[in-house]
Amino acid sequence: MKNIIFRILTYCKPYQKYLILTILCTLAGVSLSLVVPVLIGTAVDDTIGVQNVNFTGLGRTAILLAGTILLSAIFQWLEALFINRLAFGTVKDLRSELMAKLEEMPISYIDSNPRGDLIARVIPDIEILSDGLLQGFAQLFTGIVTILGTLILMLTVNIKITVLVVIMTPLSLIVAGKIAKLCHSSFQRQSASRGEMGALTEEFVGNQKLVKAFAYEQRAEERFAVMNQELSEAGLKATFFASVSNPATRFVNNLIYVAVGTVGALGAVGAFPWIGVMSVGKLTSFLAFANQYTKPFNEISGVVAELQNAFSCAQRVFEVLDADSEPDDSDHEVLETCKGELEIRNIKFSYTPDKPLIRDFSMHASAGQKIAIVGKTGCGKSTIINLLLRFYEIQDGEILLDHVSTKQYTRDSLRQQFGMVLQETWIFTGTVAENIAYSKPDATREEIEQAAKAVHAHGFIKRLPEGYDTVISDNSGLSQGQKQLLCIARIMLRKPPMLILDEATSSIDLRTEHRIQRAFEKLMQGRTSFIIAHRLSTIRNADWILVMQDGNITEQGNHDMLIAQNGYYAELYQSQFAG
Amino acid sequence: MQKLLKFLKPYKLELILGPTLKLLEAIFELLVPKVMANIIDYGIARQDTGYIARMCGLIIILVICGMCFALTCQYLAARCAFRYGADLRSALYQHINKLSCTELDRLGTSTLINRITNDVTASQTGVNMFIRLASRAPFLIIGAIVMVFLKDPQIALIFVIVALLVGLLLYFVMQKTIPLYSENQKKLDQIARHTGENLDGVRVIRAFSRQKQEVRKFSDECADLEQSMLAVGKISAILNPVTFAIINLGIVAVLWFGGIHVNAGALSQGDLTAFTNYMTQILLAMIALANLIVVLTKAQASSLRVAEVLETESTMQDGSEEINLNNFNNPEEFAIAFQQVSFQYENAGACALTEINFELRRGQTLGIIGGTGAGKSTLAGLICRNYDATVGEIRIFGKNIRDYQLNSLHHAIGYVPQKAVLFTGSIAENLKWADADLTESSMQKVLEIAQASEFVNALPQGAATHLVQGGRNLSGGQKQRLTIARALAGNPEILILDDSMSALDYATDARLRTALREEYPDMTKIMISQRATSLMHADLILVLEDGHCVGMGTHEALLASCEVYQEIYRSQMQENKKGAEI
């Protein structure tokens, strides 16, 4: 807890000046606002009764009061401005840092953490932290200053009644604490219920067309209603318990008010000589103080919950920031270009230690060769790509590029040597041109169009409402095949020395595939390329074919050799063209 | 917005009683300073300890009643809000179920999900807060004005002026900030989307070494958001200090003019104390209200979004007839017939399908082939009546498709989507989507026909195996086979396979087709594929290109006459031939 607060403060450092100004303004604003009831008391004391009002005194106090009020208001205003700068600035930095951290995290981290959870850390968690900083800190600080200030003022008026007030305040804290405990479990049930509801909605509404196709609406509504009822009940409980807190503490505060009033009044009458005689004006001020003194306790109990929430969110953010990044490799050699001779020597790799995947894998590809990898889903084909591009690091053995271990180079410069098209297309929100030029940001429009024409995407792009300037996103209505074409166009634009095509044309119809085949062939000429596909026609022309089973190569050779071998490859090939 | 008020109607009791109790609490709370004023004026002035003690007892009673009122109000508020929320959520979901695909496309599913979850919750919170807190400040102000008016109408004028000024301030700040808040929300959404895209594309980003640019772009977006938040902050920052100043300056005025009245004997010192106390209470209530404004404006914006969905009416009219094949005996009648059918998606520039004609008898198989974006899935969607044809008529089992009840139509059709989507739950539960009463033996049978029984039975828990959302723990081919089994489980009259065998190897594909032909001779089948070999044996093949039918007939006829089909077939047969040579 302490560490988290300290850590949050380190993020506030660039905004130190605002932090200090906030504190100063709060001190000034709150202190001045505390003087207000004192002055009101003085004013009341000047108005004793008929023909007994001291107008000069009242006038002076009124002017003083007005000045105090205005000054206090100005300081409160400045405080709000400064704390905004502090909170929003800190949040901006934290978010940017978090994103920078995610970009240098090992891929395994991103693969193994649910996407929604990571987004939650960047967006709502930081949002809650921001609210906590803004309201929590401000109210906590204001509250503390108010309590201390009022205490001092009350002491100057009457020590004994002050002691009475101080003794009674823990009462409201105890009440608030008890209620908070009651709330906690209901809130947990509510958020669990809300999560389930969200998941159900996402599944059903997200696949609404299927729900319709199966005429499943009614049953879906029934399931929805059950969960809705649960959520409603859990929510009702949690919200009601939480809302008890305010009236309950207000009740306790009112009791304190009554106690002060009674004792004070009796004191004024002289019934309690040990208290001392108080003027009516003093009693008025004191009552106001008692009110003012107890209020922050209320607020602080609310703020503590909010701060706790903010801290637990901060912790989730720090968890990401504290995770291990990919090791720094800026002192490694930068690979400018390569010939493309690749050798894999006895590598070993597994995602989880208890499930060995690749045990002993070796292969060699001369520069410009076309290597195809064939095998069932889950046999480790895509893992080879992860290892070649060092998205994951091999656990034993080595990968040599032009006879040098790829570990000698910076990861970035190594990856730049590969052009990669994956089965899962990635289109970001931006124009078509921006999406194609992702591989080469300084590409001219002409180059972009050339690349699009090469993969036969120019036609459908032209038909889009604004052609190359149409803003697209992953779910903006492009078909899977069209998205794949755009991803291939990226590679056409860049022309890196080596290529990796992982089911790159799986969603493109055969006719179009045949049309872009020529462009592909041209691109692959002289480039070492790795092709993963389930259409054997794409594979047959490869210089070397690797057949993988359970993380190991079981057969290798060119097409004719493998067919002659009459093993798994031959079986696979026959089955594809059997019928 | 009117639409949503309807949902509050059943909770009239809570809506009236809740604020009434709040009003009573406010009155009781206002009485406390009044009684205290009496203590000062009479108790202290007359040195009457008995009076003081009695009055203090009265205050305690007032305070206890006040708390009871408040607690009841909180409960009523929560009950009203949560039941309203539940009703609204259910109604919204049911309404979405009634929308046709045209409206679903227009609204977008992600928005709809958001509206059911987040927006309904925000609207519900708004109702809760409104009953609990928003009514408090106006009541306190009105109550205070009334109390003061009874004592001293001139001082009451000060209260009125203060209330008006604070009201104006609130209005001004809300009017300025609400649009800005929603703009900020949009910016935050954009940052969220960018984050998601970065996670999805992590491999591509790193392969192109674009991390630095991505971080810079992201930082720019964050800085932009910071600037807009500061801009709103600047406006909303004036709210509390100015309220503080207005009300406290009001107190100064009350003291000055009150002093004059006290001097004249119209007012007592105790009254003056009570007046200042009222002001302080108004201030506290106003500050609570100001903090609420953000919640209430968010609730209002959310409610509008929910209302927008509820106001969207389905453009599709349901028919009245049920599909009954007992009357469908004439072998000369068609199971499916398209007559000059054209279709254009809403807001699309061109037709997705143009003048499609074909006729298919019961038990026949239709193959649809064509390139990416040719309109194959659109055609399948028309048979499911996801959309109505823009021009022309679609007839199913001898009647216009629009005459049938959608429910009955969907029961008669088994649809296998292009993207193999399965739902959270066991395999068996997924298979029961089409038929809730599916027996164990029928389940085994459809699994077998869909070539899925082998792998399902190999699972440790068989058909009881739990599928994680979307069936992520299965391979693509396994998922496809289960979606086929799911469609067959409903024993449909028409089966639509929308390119749903793409992840199957050729041998499994062939076995599946044979099984379908043999087990379901009466089932009318529509197969969409990119493999000519998969469709070769179909009774009728439709070749689509850019929404036009460029060829129709059997495999042999098309091979002889249709250029596009020849091209498709040749490109695939080249492979076959080469394969056969070896």
C-alpha cells in the first residue's frame, strides 16, 4: 500500500509544481473558509436584540466576511485547476508509458494475457486511478485540513466541549466501517454477476445472426432473463447497503450536533459551571464548527473506498510495468541486409515446460530457396515462425542467418529482414493507403497503388467510397479475403530479403489466388521464403518441403521425393485430390 | 426519451414516495436549526434548563425520524432503479431480437452490446441518484425559502436571489460541459480501440519494427485527450467555488439586512442563527448536486442511446403461415425458387445481387461458386430471410418467403455459417441449439454424419466437454464439423453450408458430402464453396461474379459454356492433373 502511494507520487514528479500549488491553495482555501463561521458568529454577536445592534461592528465584519469568502473561493478555484493539471498529466504519462511497455513486452506475455484484461488496464483502470487522484486526494487533503483547522478553532472557543466532540467522532467512523464491510461482499457478487451478464450479451448479440438462424431468440431471452434477475438482485443489495452509509453517519453527526447544542446551551445558562459561560454568537460558531468537523469524516470514509479502488487499479497497472520486458539489445549488431541463407540447428522449444513441443529440429535453407512446411494443426508450424522472428526465444540449439547466430543482431533489425503475412489479418483503423504503407511509411501513392495492383486489390479498393482514402478498420465490412490482399500488398511494397507466408491466401478464392500467384512468384524470386499452407498446390513448387508432426520433422524432401517415399505427405496429397 | 419513461411507470410508488420521504427528511433537518434557535431565544434567554432539555429531546426524535425516512428512501430508490434497469435490459434485448439484419448492420453489434451492458447501467444509476440525491437540493432550497418567508419575507428574497443565481450557474456549466464530456468519451474510446489494435497486431507491428511510431501516435492521442479534459476541467472548476461564494455572500446579506430587522425588532437573534444555518445546508446540498451532475448527464446520454435502439423498428414484416410439407406433395413444385431477385444492402452504392433466377426441387443440391465478394453469402442470407429482396420474389415450398412466420422458416432451415462460431457451454448444449429436446442417439447420429463423432468421443468427457467462449479449445476443422452437426440436429428441410467445409481436408469433405446425400435424400442442400470439386456433383451450380449470375447448370454444362467456371475449374484441375501424373 505504502509502496503504491509512493510509486504514484513518483509519477506525479513532472507535475511537482502543481502538486505543491494544489497543497498551498487547499491550505489557503480551506483555512479561509474556516474563518467564515467565526466571522458569522461575530456578526451574530453584534445583533443582540431590538435597538441593540452594533452596525459599525456588523458592517466591518460583513466587509471582512465578504473579502474572506471571495479569497477562499479564488483559492478553491485555483486548487481545482492545479489538481486537474496534476491528475490529467500524470494519467497521460502513465498511459503512454504503459503502451510503450506493452510494445517491448515479450510476445508470450501478450499471448498469455486475455486481450480484454490488458485493455482494461490501459483504459478503465487508469481512468479510476485518475478519478481517485482527482477526487480522492483532493477530498482527503481538504478533509484533513478542515478537521485540523476546525479543531484548533474549537479549542480556542471552548476546550471542554471540543473534547466532547472529539470523543464522539469515532462513533461515526465505526458505523461507516461496519457498513463498508457489509458492502464489500455484495459488491463482489454484483461485479461477478455483471461480468457474467456481459459475457452472455457479448456472445448472443455478437452472434445475433446465428441466434436468428436457429430461431433461438426465445430460449436466449429466457437465459438472459435469469441472469438479469440475478444481476438486479445482487445490484439492489449492494447499492442499498452502500447507500445506508450516508444517512447513518449523518445521524451520528446530528447526535453530536445535539450534544454540543445541549451542553453549550446549558453552559450558556450557567447550569454547568465547569463548562464556562458562552455567548450566543460563540455557540452559533461552535455549532457550525461541530458540523464542519464531523462532515469530513463522512467524506473521508467515502474517499477511502475510492482511494482503495484507485490503488488496486494502480497496482494492476504497475504489475504490467514491472513485468520483464524483452531484454535490451541496443548494443547488438544492427543487421542492414542479408542474403537469406538460414540454418536451424538442433533447436528445442516449448511454450510450457511440461509440454515439450519442438525437441530437436534442424534444417537448412540456401539463399533464395522456397521452403514449405506441411502438417496438421498444432504440429508446430506457426511456432517455427515465432522462433525465426524471435517472437519467442529458442531454448536450445541455434538459428544461423548467413552463418551468424540471429541472437547476435537486434531483434528489430532481424525482423525487418522478413516479410510476414499471417492467416490472421491485421487491419488497423486508418485509410486503405495507410494500411498498405504500414510496411513503408514513406511510400508514395504511386508505389502503394502499384503494390495493390500487383495483388489484384486495386479493383475493389477503387470501388470503395473514397478509394485509397477510405477509412477502414478490422470490422468495417471488408471480407476476410480482401483483408488478406491488403496484408499481402504491404509485403509487395516493402520487398524484404526473406518471406514468411502463414496460410496467407487461405481466404482468397482460388481464381484470385491464381492471379496473384504470378506476383508472388516474382516476389519470391531470389528471396528465401517459408510457406505454410494447407493447399498442396501452393506447396508443390517448393524447393524443399518439411512435413511436421508433433513438433518434429518426420519427412523432408522435394515434392517428387516425398511422393515416392509414400509416407504421410503422399497420403495427405492423395486425400486432397481424391474427390 | 418518452420510451424510457414508460419503464418507470410501474414504479410510481417508489418515484413518489422516495422523494416525498426525502422532502420530509429535509423538513426535519431544517427544523433542527429552528429548534436550536428556540433553545437560544427562549431557553438561554429565560435561563430555562427544563425547556432546553425538552427541546434537545425533540431534536433527537427529529433526527431519528429523519434517518428512518432517509433509509426508506434509499431502499425505494435502489429498488426502483434496479427493477427499472432489469426491465429495460430485458426489453432492450427482446427488442434487439426482433430487429432484422438490416437494422443490426446499421446499428452494429458492438454498439448494441455496449448499450445493453454499460448504457442501461448508467441509466439505472441515474434513476437511483436522482431519487436519492437530486431531489434533496431543490427541496432544501424551497423548504428554506418557505420557512424564512414565514418569518421575514424580505430576507426570503435574498434566498430566492441566491437560489436563482446558483440555478443559472448550474445551467451554464452543464450546457457548456455536457457536449465536451461526450467528446472526451469519444476520444477515450478511440484510445481503447487503438490499444486493442496494438495488441491484435503485435506481431505485425514488431515484424515491421513500428513500435516507436505506435507509441508516439498513442502518446499524441493521450496528450490530445489530456488537453480536452483540461478544457472541460476549466469550466467545471468554477462550479464549486462560485457556488460557495454566492451562498456565503448570501449569508453576508442575510446578516446585514437581518441585523437591520433585529434592530427594528422584527427578528430575533435565534432566527438569524437559523437563517445562516439554512444557507449552509443549502450550500452542502448544492455541492452534492454539483458532484452528481456528471453522473446525471452521463445517465441522460446513455438513456438517449438506449432509447435510440428501442425506437428503431424492424423493417421486416413477419408472415403468418407455418411451413407444412404435408401439403407439399407435388413433385413438380419447387423447394426454392428465385425470380428476378436483386438485392442491395442499405447505403451500398451497388447491388450485391442482380437479377438472380433459379429453381430447385426438394432433395436437390445447389452449388454456388464464385470469387471473394461475388455475393454467395448474400444469396444464402436471402434464403434465411435475413434480408428481403429489393426486387423480385423468393418462393420457398411454393409460397412467397414473406408469407411464412420467420420462426417457422428458421426452424426449417439448417444454417452453417462461414465462421465456425460455437457458444460457451458443453458440446451437447451447442448441438441442442436447433432442437432443445435432442436425444442422445440423434446426437450421436448427427455427429457421425458431420464426421465429428471420432474426435468428440475421443475427448475425455465426450459430448459433455465444456467449450470455452467461441470454442477456442478446438481446431478450426473440429469447430466446422460441430457447426454442421448443430445444423443437422434440427433435422432441417433446407441445409445451407456457407463455405463451411474450408478447413476440412479433401477426404473428410468428400465423406461428409456422401453421408449427407445418403442420409438425407429429401433435404434440399445449398452448398457454397470455392472448390469446384466439392460442387461437381450438385444438381445445379450457380456461378456468381460481382453479384451477377454468369453461369448456371450442371458441372458438365458449365464446363462447356461458362468461361468463368472454366477458369475456376481449370485452376483447380491443374493441380489435380499434376497430382494425378505422379
